[in-house]
Amino acid sequence: MMVDILTPSGVTMNGFEVRDSGPGFLSLAIAELRENQDLAREIQDRFSAVRGIHQLEVDLTEGWLTVFFNYRQLTSLFSLLALKGAFAAVFPEVSVGELTSLLGAHIQG
């Protein structure tokens, strides 16, 4: 599945647009998420199993995904591998290097 950005603004990572981020949350715009209940369910199933992720909010109308997490738990090796697996299952084009850079650049604090 190719992931397209929704708007030209914002920071992008392989098609994801970072809408907002800060300590404990990351909000992404993902075009394929619009009106796609099956993708939303798969994201929620896979990402909620990752240690450190506490809550997911999906907006099917806008195609937005907001992830709430504990940064220290999420950046442990075990959690990063689980997060990589969750992303790879749903978005195989996202590399672990890009994911780690995104986490470090946008959500530390």
C-alpha cells in the first residue's frame, strides 16, 4: 500500500504527514485512513499491543491517527521492535531508521 500525504504542509516521513507532536503524543495524517474502517481496526489492533502506547485516536473523516504513549517505554529495544512490526504489517514502506528518526526528532521531551 502506498501512503500519500493529505496536504503539502508539515513534516513528512515516507508519506506520513506529522500534524502535531510533543511529549507523549504524535498525530499523523494518512490519506488511506480516510473512511477506511478496516485499516483503522488493523492499526488499533496492532498498535495497542505495543508496550508504551496507551491510547490511539482515529479520525476516519480526516484520515488522522493520534498516538498517545510513554516515551521511555516506547523507546526501549523491545518496544521499538514491536512498533516496527506494527508499522511493517500495516505500512511496509516505513523503515525502522525513519521511524526512529521521527520518534527522536518529534516526540522527545
